[in-house]
Amino acid sequence: MLRKAQHQVDTDQPAVEACGLVKEFGETRAVDGISLAVPAGSIYGMLGPNGAGKTTALRMLLGIIDPTSGTRRLLGHERPLDAASGVGYLPEERGLYPSMTARDAIGFMGALRGLPLKEGRRRADDLLAGHGLGKWARKPIRNLSKGMAQTVQLLGTIVHRPRLIVLDEPFSGLDAINQAKLEELIRAEARDGVTVIFSTHVIAHAERLCERIAIIAGGKIAFEGGVDEARDRLRPIVRLRTRSDDGPWRSAIPANAVRERGEWVFELPTGGPEPLLKALLDGNAGIETLAIERPGLHEAFVAIAGDAAAAQMGDQGEPS
Ligand SMILES: Nc1ncnc2c1ncn2[C@@H]1O[C@H](COP(=O)(O)OP(=O)(O)OP(=O)(O)O)[C@@H](O)[C@H]1O
Ligand SMILES: [Mg+2]
């Protein structure tokens, strides 16, 4: 049965906007002028290597720390803390009181966001049962495994039914089954009109879930846009196996092609597949197998984040 959407989504206004956000910690410029807009009701991924500035950017967006310069707007509020009751946040460093029971922990987290404690505990029972943790509801957190405690913290993040959920590395520490469950939870929230922002190192999650992503490298946005747009930054890859070893068809193979397990592997030339095919056929290559693959988000991420890192190295001069 379809759930009724919890939230009216005003798609005209982004759920989150940042304009020129900068954060300096002493000498370190952790975030170096980030601007982005997260469409209301979307699932938005923040990708970037370790130390890129993702956590710092998320903390500034949420009003946990103030930017050195720049502005942000959260659910229409200039001061992010004014939106606090509509926001759920799973921080990167997890932590629950070990002596609290799972249901109390969730109720407590809801109360911090303005949900009456009694209602929070009632919802906690339903949420825990719905996530296979019903029998742990009245057990202290210290009795739970790390992954189970993380699920409890996640449920505490959504118990007050926020309009915006911000999850910092939510998949780390979860097994494959719980990662799949978390993906489903994120999709269900988005179907209900909730905006979800998450950071991750595992590109596959973002590829499956996100409409838009930001790739952050060295505190700057190296890419912001749709997942398909990022993938289209790279040319398709050709994998070709031929019966013939040599012949006139070889002129169709670019000079930078590599050999991998008996196959030629190269970027599809800018003319597209037809001139390549014609040259192979006319030159009697004897095509055994030919595949033209669209690069995934992982390859796009590595190329975009790598290019950004190389450009920043250039900014700073060659390392000695
Ligand atoms: N409170 C702080 N004081 C000093 N430096 C900080 C502080 N917080 C972050 N930094 C620095 O800012 C930079 C960005 O850190 P941040 O935690 O935002 O990166 P991240 O992209 O979340 O990395 P990760 O993928 O490892 O979680 C790093 O160089 C880090 O050392
Ligand atoms: Mg981080």
C-alpha cells in the first residue's frame, strides 16, 4: 500500500542553499567557497575523498558551526537553528548513552527536536519493530552490536519526522543487508517528500540513490549536478577482441589503447561508434567481441576528484 506523503514539498525553493561557504581552522582552510542548492524532496549525495571538507560543510549547513564567510539557508531559514525541529542529523561520530534502553534513546533524540517524550517512545517501539530490533527495545544500548546501535541512532534521527535528513557517512559500519535496508529507508523517506542529504565514500550508494551529487575535493566543489551528467563527463570505453592480429584496421585503434586479457581497451573516439565499426569491418579485423560501455559514477568520481586534486597540487606548486 502506498504511504501518504508526509510532507507537502515546495519544489520551487531548495531545501538547502549555500553560497560561498568558507571555513578556516587556524591555518587550515577546510571549506573553500562552497555553493550548492539541494532541491526539496530529492536525495542528494556529497562525495569526496578523506579530508575533502564534507563533514565541515554539513556542519555549517546545519548551523552546528558558523562559517568564516558565506551564507546558507536551511528550509527557508537564514539561521539554520531556526529550522532545527524540521531537521534530523546523523553525525559522523556516533554516540548514544550506553545505559539507556533503545526506546529511551530514540525518545530522547526526538525530545531534543521538540517531540514529546511519550510520543517518541511510542514511535520508537514501532520503528524498532519495523527494523527487526523489536526485542531489543527495552535492552540497554551497551548490549547491542555496533551496527545495531547505529540503526537505533538512525531511527532517533527520523523519529520526529523531519522534512530534511542529513546523514554523515550513514553506510559505514553496516553489513550488506543493513546497507540495503538503509538504502530502502532513504528511498521511503524521499517518497514521503523528505529531502535526504548524505555523505559517502562508497560511490555505488550514491549512484543508486541520488538524483544530484556534489563532488568535493580540497574544500571546493569539483562537480555539482546530476549523476548522469557526471558520468557523461567521461567518454565511453570500447573493449574489442579481434581474430586478426594486424592489418589496415589497426589504424582505427587509438595510439593510447591498452591490451587487457587479449582485448583492446580504449576511449570511444569522438566520431562515435560508426566510423570505428566501419574501419574495423573494412580493414578485416574479424571482430570476435565488441563492447561499448558507459563509465559508471565511480570512474567519473575518480576522474573528477583526481583532476581537482591535480589542479590543486598545481596551485600549490610541485611537491618537493
Ligand atoms: N575542528 C577542526 N579543527 C581543525 N581542523 C579541522 C577541524 N575539523 C576539520 N578540520 C580539518 O578540515 C579538513 C576537512 O575535514 P572534514 O572532516 O570536513 O573532511 P571530510 O570530507 O568529512 O573527511 P572524511 O571523509 O575523512 O570524513 C581536514 O583537513 C581536517 O583536518
Ligand atoms: Mg567526514
